[in-house]
Amino acid sequence: MTFACPNRDDDGRCRMLDTLCVPGRPGCVQEGTATFALDVETRIRMAEEQAALLEAKKKSALRRR
Ligand code: SF4
């Protein structure tokens, strides 16, 4: 099944919750409506780690200029 949320921006952030998009997270339109392979706490942690890694890569690339 696929799902496209109109609240998700091009950077993977939720406009409605002003945080990272993690479908099913508290306050999300998908909260309680779907079953996910991983629990929401795990998916939030993974999304935060991925965002932090991307941010570090951006900063590293800027320092090399
Ligand atoms: S967190 Fe939920 S409401 Fe927000 S963009 Fe993602 S799917 Fe949509």
C-alpha cells in the first residue's frame, strides 16, 4: 500500500506538526489507522538519526569549500 500525505514537504518534514514526517507518530493523520512493521518510537528515532546524519554531511561539505 502507498500513501501520500499533503502535509509532507519536499524535505521530509510535516507541515502540520512542524517536525520530521513519521507516519503514525502522535498527532499524525495516520495515527492509529495503520499497522507498521516497526513501532513508532523506533521509526521516530531512525528518522531523527537519519536527519542528523544528513545535517552533519551538509556541514562537512560546506567546511570543505
Ligand atoms: S507525520 Fe503524518 S501528517 Fe505529518 S506529513 Fe507525515 S504522514 Fe502526514
